[in-house]
Amino acid sequence: MDACVLKFGGTSLQDISRIKEIGKRIIKYKKLGKSPVVVVSAMNKTTDELIRMSKEFSLHPDKRELDLMLSTGEQVSASLLAIYLKAKGYKAISFNAFQLPIITDSDFGRAKILSVNVDKIKKHLEMDYIVVITGYQGVVNDTRNITTLGRGGSDTTALAMTLSLGLKSCEIFTDVDGVFTADPEMIPEAQKLNTISYEEMLELAGGGARVMHPRAVLLAQKNDIVIHVKNSFHNNPGTLIKNKQDINKSIVTGVTYTSNEARVSFEKIPVSEHKDYLSRIFRMIAEEEVNINLIAKNHSGDFADLSFAVEKSDLIRLVHLIKLLSQEIRARRVVFDTDFSRVTIIGSGMKNCPGVAFKMFSALQEKQIQIHMISTSDIKVSVFVDNKDLFTAVKAVHEKFELSKGPYRGDLGSTKQAFTS
Amino acid sequence: MDACVLKFGGTSLQDISRIKEIGKRIIKYKKLGKSPVVVVSAMNKTTDELIRMSKEFSLHPDKRELDLMLSTGEQVSASLLAIYLKAKGYKAISFNAFQLPIITDSDFGRAKILSVNVDKIKKHLEMDYIVVITGYQGVVNDTRNITTLGRGGSDTTALAMTLSLGLKSCEIFTDVDGVFTADPEMIPEAQKLNTISYEEMLELAGGGARVMHPRAVLLAQKNDIVIHVKNSFHNNPGTLIKNKQDINKSIVTGVTYTSNEARVSFEKIPVSEHKDYLSRIFRMIAEEEVNINLIAKNHSGDFADLSFAVEKSDLIRLVHLIKLLSQEIRARRVVFDTDFSRVTIIGSGMKNCPGVAFKMFSALQEKQIQIHMISTSDIKVSVFVDNKDLFTAVKAVHEKFELSKGPYRGDLGSTKQAFTS
């Protein structure tokens, strides 16, 4: 028995004819002697439509009910796929989260998988079945409440399944050819990467790329599972996401972006009066469950300036609280800017090549692009630019590092400029 | 705690605005101090659409997968309703079959409820929740397979729920005002019945009326549960389905019909050669799981003539087998007729009034309508007529018994003509 985990996303399952295509693809694996365990998302748009209906009743629909309802989307695609495979003469069976079960905590809308029972899967693989599993969902052990895993949840299901079956790799089918040096829709010269490390993939996702969800990548990284991202529409090889040490490290692997950043700037906070201002600000943001993409702080004399970036959609919830807090800590004023983009270069070999940030800044400077904030880690450099400069910035950086020839591995020349994270 | 079971069918839940209406209705019960347990069907057309998709892959989709898939329809409407109620400030929670659980046998597509665990329902009613239950489905105890209960399954769920909660009545909301003396779409003079007995309702359903499914009525009858059928679109009182002895028995309560009957006639079966011909014919039909609506048999000398009626849609499956069997038992020939309608009068007081059949036949004769077959029971008389005569027949019978004035209670005059079942 040569089990393999294949995951198909919503765009691969958007209608009856696409489900047929996916079915044929799975049958090919079966014919090659493999025992496929297929993880499916809901058919494209199904989840959005269910959310739309619930929003007609409430802007914040009850989370338990929403999860219970959303979980039906994967059930429909899983059953349809099993029906197709069976109609084609293959043994096939679908299981949902509670039938296996896939046990999660009870954090509705973004539950965490606690355990996956693969007994039924193994038993059916041994009986020559193709097994189809509903992605994106789980069940709480004692209450039998149904949960969903949040965005990218089906990827997480696929990885948890791979791990529980004791496999070392899984295949994630999507609507793109793999991971690229830049968004190929924006930069047509972008190159598909043959391999990328977990760390780079995580930074890419954090920087805006939507190929794989960070949670699934983290799970793969922790357990050294190779993820093969490939296009469900054809047979070309995709991108392998795998352990760093197996990969010829590149200085810059790719460039990614987000275009929905907002900045909050507190100006002239009288530090001596409110020594706890940092904890007060960030506790408030944490309580609102908002992710911070960058923090910049400046200190001169008795006054501190503090800026941080959040997603524009999150800012709306924060504005009122931030204004109140600004008065409490007696900042001279607080400024909101909403038209920022974040451009990020990623490369696991960057750490030992200090010239890389300089090269990036030069590329932007040559195009007269203003850099508003900078953020770095061992394997990335992010800059905040005006939205109007986004395309020019990504293109300039992609060209500067010659990424259309593939990942950038050399020569930074003699320009050595250190940067710290 | 004054629990009540309210069941809403698919037409009551056909879109967002209808779900709101239903929600408002339920809130009225709550405001009156009731503790509603609401059983819901899938939103109108959802089930049909799911079946349509599965049929694109297979004319006979895998039954287990089909049930798993169809069960999602009720989940969506149950969650949406709970979300609405919660948004309106009421405590509300939905449970599906496996969460309670509702345990069934594993006869996919027409499973039988074995037990209903109402612990969670009672607990939540005590905590002031409105509880919403997915109708039409169950779960098999050991395999965790999901089943559906077949046509009218949500009515059965509502009755099983009523019984398990120890209640003596339930309310079934539908898109008609109740049970009528005839199909009001065909006979505008038809009168709504205030009460009808279980037996009469069963015969009405068997005779073609689609208000309530026989299985649900049988469950009510067995446990003496009063069913109140009413219109979900307004507040008028509907029809009470209850124990016979509580009702002033009428000779003819209503007239109903089907228009999709087929007849199979074996002519001149040489009885002495094949003494087992009856068992052979009906075993074959039973094995094909086809219901027989009527059997007529004639015997003269060494030959027997045998006719029986089945639904036209079932005939297609039988034709080939019947032809083979006809040769085996050496019938002179076998004839198939497909354009029959069945018109049935029902009345629990009919038994002691032998003139009722005569009066029905007279009504048809006066309109020159040919009667092809007759079938009777203690509380019904059915006749088979040509499809072309259906409307005239129903109208003639409805008028003859003056049903536009309500159920017929008398006077059959001196014309006494016995009939036997």
C-alpha cells in the first residue's frame, strides 16, 4: 500500500466538469499503484455564498452556527467526488471530520487540530478504496460541535493527514503552477521556483503571497514533510517546499507584496508620564485580535514617536480606541495613513549577505520611490511604499536581483552595508 | 417549560426573506411563554440541485454518499435560522442528527429512526434556548454513517421528536392551509377540513395527497399524537389530524387522486400448469421494490386473468422482467396500459354505509366515465379511470357528495348496495 495525500482547493472544484477532471487525475494515481487519500475544499464560491446569506441576518453571525453551516461545503464536494470515482468503477468513500474523527479545540472559525484518527482511512485503503476527506473542518470531542480551521484550513487538514498517516510528503493542487519569484500576474517575467524552504515560504505568505497558508507550512516544517505545490489544470511539475538544508540557498528567492496596509503614528508621547505606554497600546491591539505587520519607534529626549502598521481592514475597528488611548497617554497627536503597500524580498541565504538591503533600497531610489518604513528579519526585508508606487517597486526589485533568471545567488559586489533586525 | 415542536418544510424556507418570516413566527411562540423545538427541512430546491449534480456522474449515485451530501441541506437552513434568532436577541442553537444523536438503521435513502436522544434539547430548553433541529436525517450508531429518511422525512423527524420529548401534539407548517376535501388547485370549491382521522389521512396520502407523509402519520397514530397542519404564510387555523374516536365520523371526508398509474394485465394464465404463478409474479415485483396500488384477479375454467396497478415510473423497470415471466408461466399475452388515473374517496364512517360506492359510481356514470378497476378498503373506494377523465371524475364525485359544504355525513337514502374489500 503506497498511500499519498492529494489536496484540491476550491478553484480545482468549481463545477461538475472540474470535479470530473480532478477525478480523472486521481484515477491516474490509482492506476500507478498509489493509494490516494484526497483532501477537498468546498466548491469555489460555496463558502462565500453561505457567509453572504448569514450576513443578511447578522454582521457577526454566531460562530458556532457559522462553522456548522460552512462545514457543509466540503461535504458536498467530497461526496460528489466519491460518487464520480465510484461511477467510474473504483471503490471510493468520503469521510467528514466527525466520522474519522478529526478532533480540534473549540476555537470556532480558526480551530486547531488536536488529533486525527486514521483507522478508517487505513482500513479502507487496505480494502483498495480511494478515500476522500473533507478539508477545513474538525469536531470538538465532548460537545460534538463542528469547527472550521480558518483560511487555508484544507491545507492544514492535508498536512495533518500526511503526518498522521506517517507519510513524508503531500501534494497540494491549486490554480497556479507553483511558487514564483514574484506574482506572475503582476510581473510576467517571474520565474517558477523548483524548490523553496519552509522559512522562505512562511515569509512569502506573511508578505502577501497566497499560495500556501502559514499554518500548514509550519506543520510541514515541524515534521519535515515535503509539500509539492502544483497546478491542478495540467501535469507540469510545481514547487517543492522543503527543509532549508536540502536547498542550495539563494540570497533572494522572491519578491512579494501586500497593498492594504495602514499606518498608525503616535507623535511625541511624553514617556516619563506614561512609562507603560507601549504595553497599553499593544495590549489594546492584542485584545482586538489585530495582527501588527511592523513596529517602528523613535526616542528623543522625553518624547517617543511610535508607528505601527496593520491591515487597512483592521484599522476601522481600532480608530476609536486609538484616539482615546492617544489622549490618555497624552501623545501630541496621532496620525492615520491608509495608502501603503508593503514590498518584501525573501531569501534564506540573505542572512550572511548584508548588501542585500542596500541593493533593494537602491533599486527603489533609482525609481524615486519613497520608503516610509522598513522591517527586516534574518531572511526578509520589507519596505513600505505608497500604493501608487507598488507596481514600479516590485518590478524594480525583481529586475535588480535578476529574478527573471531564477533565484538570486550572487554577486553583491563590494557594497557591504549591514542591517539588523 | 412548555415545549412545543414546530416543523417547517422547504417551501417555508425557500429564501432569506422566508427564513426571516419563519423566525418571527417562532419568536411569537417564545413570547407566549412556549419553548420551541423547531425541525427544519432543506431550503426549497437545495435537495433537488444536489441530486441533479450527483446524477451528472451517475444515474444511480452511491447511496451512502448521496445521503451524506443531501444531509447538508438541512444543516444550512438550521444554522441560518439559529443565526437569525440569535441576531434578534434570542438564545438559539441548532443540532444535527449526529450531535443529538438521532440514531437510524443503515437503509440509506429511507432509513428508519431507532432512537432520539433529547438530552441536549431538554438541557438547552431549560437554559431558555430556542432549539433548531435538522429534519430528514439520522446517523448510524456504529459506523457514524449519515442517513436520510426519504420523502417526508422531516415530518417523521418532527413526530419522533414530539414523541421523545413526551409531548402530545406538534405543528407542521406547510404551504397550504391544511387538508382539504379535494385538491384546492383542481377543485376551487374544496373545503378545508378542521379535523381528519389518522386512518383517513393515511388513505388520503396513499391516494395521492401530499400534505403529510404516511410514515409520520403512522408514528402519530401509534402514539396518539395530534398533528396540527397549518399554513406557514399566515395565521389561520389549519387541520388537526387526530384519533378517530375523537372525531364526528363522516362518510366521505374527501376525494383525492393520482395521475401516474400504469396497469399490467396477464391474460389467460394456464393455472394448472403454474400453480405458483401468483407468488412468482409478486415476488419478482417485491424484489424490484415496487409498490402495487391494486390487484384484480379473474378466474374462469383453467385460466386466470390477473391485473395490477403500479406507478408509471416504476413500470419501466418491470417491463422486461414481466415479459420474461409471462412467457415462463405461459400467459396468452401480457398488456401494459399507462394512461390511468386513480380517484379515491375517503371517510372513516364509510364502513357502515354500503351505499357510498354506488353513489360514487353513479356520479362517474352520469358523466360517461369508464371505470377500469376498483379497489376498496374499510374507509376508501378507489377507481381507475382514463387520464383524460381525471378532472371530470374528481369534480363529479366532489359535487355528488356535496363536499364543498364540508365532509359528507348523510343521507344515502334507501339505495343499499354492499361492497366488500
